[in-house]
Amino acid sequence: MQAKPRPAASPAQALTAMDDLIATAMVGQQEIAAQVGLNVTDLTCFAYVLQAGENLLTAGDLAARAHVTTGAVTGILNRLERAGYVTRRPDPTDRRRVRVAARPDAEARIREIYEPYYARLMDLFADYSPDEVAVLTDWFTRASALAAGYLEEHCRPD
């Protein structure tokens, strides 16, 4: 596929577009969290659990990813477990730790909500050449690492 002509844009315009996307995504996350009976942090943590797949996260892994304390993640896991989203499994190599697994029925409920949106995103990606998708992927990956680094430097959980 050949790249389509794109309008010229400055870094400032790209930053504004990114801010708009982030704001819309945040509002969307709040709406979806309310729809499924969770708060945004709990929904985000569940997303991390889903993303990990069979490589089950520890509570400490989840705390680091969500940028919350281990005490806070205990409350998050309690709520997710009570709501039927996750189960805790003993770590096979360290009995002091637990690993977090998504319940299949909860995963199906969340996928039902997100799959139509992801299908639209895949259609949008189809509008771009493989080279452009590679640039987008590189940018998302590097921007995510930059954001995580900034959080680590400036917003440490207590």
C-alpha cells in the first residue's frame, strides 16, 4: 500500500492532537468504568492483567505499572476480585507472592465493549502504509516510555 498524502503539521499541532486524543480517551475510560461498575484505576489495572495474558502479574508488578503503592494495589485487587474480574493464584516459585489472573467471563465482558472500538482503530491503521504504521508504533512506544519515565521522576506514589 502506498502512503496517502497527509496534511502538513507542526509538532505543536501534533501535541494538540495528542492532547485531544488523551482527553477523549480519559472521558471514555470513565464512561466504560462506570458502565462495568469499576473506577478508572481498577479498570486500568484489569487492562494490565489482560495485557499480561498467561504471564501472570504479581501484585507488585501491578502496583508498579499502575503507579500506586502496594497497599493501594491490595485494595484494587480486593475490589476486582469481589466484582468477579480477577482471581489470585499463589506464585509457584515464591509462596509469599500472589499472581493475578483474569476471570474468563470478565475478560469476555470487557472485550465485548472494546472490540468494536479496536476494530475501528484497525480500520484506521489500514489507512496507513506499513512504513507509516511502523513510525506510529515507534512513536507510541517511545512516548509511553517517556511518560513512564516522567511519572517515575515526578509523581512517585508514597
